[in-house]
Amino acid sequence: MQSNDYVKLQVCPVDDSTNAKSTVGAPNLSFIIRDEDHTLGNSLRYIIMKNPAVDFCGYTIPHPSESKINFRIQSKINEDSTAVPALDIFRQGLVDLKQMCSIVLEKYEESVKNFKDMETS
């Protein structure tokens, strides 16, 4: 059983020019996602890389005996020196992945139903 202080997702703060640790609005962030593996890591990386605001997205699994992913997002810096916050990109990636999985599940269940209907007729 997990304790109340168990954290599934950890956002690693970034040092900015003021030496203050910050994550809000940061264009480049690293995340630690616990209890996940390549299934989520590669799927989420694929979805996030489709976002035109993303310059780089990648993940590593530090060691096979550790069940965590180190996930990194770097957003593109626009001509006006602004960028989409990496946290917003991460959230949108999760939403998009969830939608994609829902569509795949719906199509799968529909195909199974059609197959069973064909077998009974």
C-alpha cells in the first residue's frame, strides 16, 4: 500500500537566471514519472512530438530495476522570445493520449461485438 506522501509525478525545477527554482512557465522541464515503463514513455513521447510547439521530447529509464521514467520536454522559442510552457505541453500530451486510447478502445470493442455477432448468425 502506498503512503500518503507517495508521488507518481514529479516536476523537476529548473534554475533560471535569478537562481530561483521555478517550474511555472518554464519552456524546458524534466519530469519523473514513477511506476511506468516504455508503454507510457514511448506513447507519450510520440504524441508530444506531434505538437508543433515542441523542439525536443525524450525519455529514459535510468535502470531496468527502477520503475520510473525521466521525461524531458523542450519547447520552441518564438521570434518574440516567448515559448509555450513545457507543463502545458505535457498536460496537452496526456489529454491527447487519453483521447487516442479512448478511440482505439471504442473501435476494438465495436470490432469484437461485430465478430461475435457474425459468429452467432
